[in-house]
Amino acid sequence: MTETHIADVSDTALWVAAFRALESERPDALFHDPLAAVLTGERGRVIARDMPYPKILAWMMAVRTVAIDRLIFEAIGAGVDTVINIGAGLDTRPYRLDLPKDLQWIEIDFPHMVDMKNIKLSQEVPRCRLSRIGLDVSNRLAAQRLYGEIGSQTRSALVITEGVIPYLSNEHAGQLAEDLRKIPSFRFWIQDYRRSNKVMRQPKKLKKKLKNAPFQFHHPDPLGFFSGFGWKVRTDIKAMDEAERLGRPFPIAFPWTILMRLIPKTRRDAARQVLGYVLFEAV
């Protein structure tokens, strides 16, 4: 019997990939990621089926994927020659996106994740210059050395930490922001964010499911938090705005559709600010 519990943070990559695979199967798919099904495997599909609020999570992953795709192309258009995906998990953008052939794309993740991905994708051809590095970036000194080595070999780099910041403590998130900002060629940084406030607390069912990989980063103003380390907001995409642009509204059912209309506009506006995706630029 396939295990459905999440043992550690690496397992979160399995259900994220499973939701990307499910999105790819929809007749109105926002993107097509055939390699997601290859990578997630049966365990990833089982974990995804066992997650609470599956429609909402599927919506979140689909909208997040498209929004971050957009931010990546914005950074490339601004002159980026290297992309560094920290905590890359089972991301497949080097194979899925129409990227410049000479773009250098570096994935960093735990060694066992890198080994698994190398095996499963050994016959696939990326659309850019792809390399993978196995490293636990919680080893700060080793990570700092790696950032320095990569930084010395690039003119203008974009860092991606999709789905990473929530699992870091505020202290470790600040250290990461500081370490990245010290590298002169690291010009841009993409991350997803969630404001910690009374409007949207983490549901108890999801919190229980993630007990072995809990959300640790909590801040009412995450954009301001990282701006304090020398990263200014270049582009901020709100999840609700992106969903409306894509024609994929937040999945709420009756009677919540009626109740939402009764909530004061100030509360509804605050809810629209909770989830988003940001492209930072170093200052």
C-alpha cells in the first residue's frame, strides 16, 4: 500500500508535481507539463488525492505556475543569462518553456532529489543549458560558497525559490535574502508569498497534513520583509488577479458564493492581498 503521509519537505514536491500533472489533463489546461506525471509517480498521485481541499490546492498550483512562468520571461527580457532554482523539487520548466538555448539553468536541491530526477529524466532533452547540484542549502556555509561560485560565472542571474520560503523560519529566510544579495550578479529573485494575517490562516486539516514539513515563515508584510534586505519589488502579481486574467476563478461552491457577497468589501479586498508572486530586483 502506497504511503500517503508527508515524511519531510521533499515529499511536498511530489504532490505539487501531481497537481501539475492533473492540470495538464484538463481540457482547459493553463499549461501542459507531461513530465510532471513521470516525476510524481504513484506515491505523488496518492499524496495529492489524500490532501485536504484538493480543488483549492489544484487552483493554487495552476495559477502559481503560470504567474511564475510570466515573471521568469520578464527577468529574461531584462537581460538574465542564468537562472538558479533553489529547492527546484520536480520543476520541469527547462523542458517545458520556450527558453533561449544559451540560457544557463541551474537546479539546486537535496542530493536524493537530484539523483532521482537525473534518472527519471535521463532521456529528455532540455531547451537550455541545464545542470543540477545536490546540496542541502540549510548548510549555510556550503550554500554561500556555491552562490559565490555561480555568481562569479554569470553576468546577470535570476534566483527562484518557488514554494521554498514558507518552510523556512523568519531568521533563515532573512539569512537567505542576505546571502543572495551579497552576490553582485544575482540581480533578480522570484518567490511566491502568503501574508500572515487574520484573513487567511492555514487550515487545520492542511496544517495536520504538513506536520512533518510545517510552514514556518510568518509575516504580515513579506514584501516589506525582503525589501529590508535590499530587494525591491519590481513586479507583484496577486493570485486572485492572475486567476481572473486566466479565467480560472477561485473554486468556491454554494453557499459560500452567496456568503462572500455579504462580507464587507474591506475584508474581500484584504483577502485579495494574501497570496501572490513577486519578482524582486536587487538595489
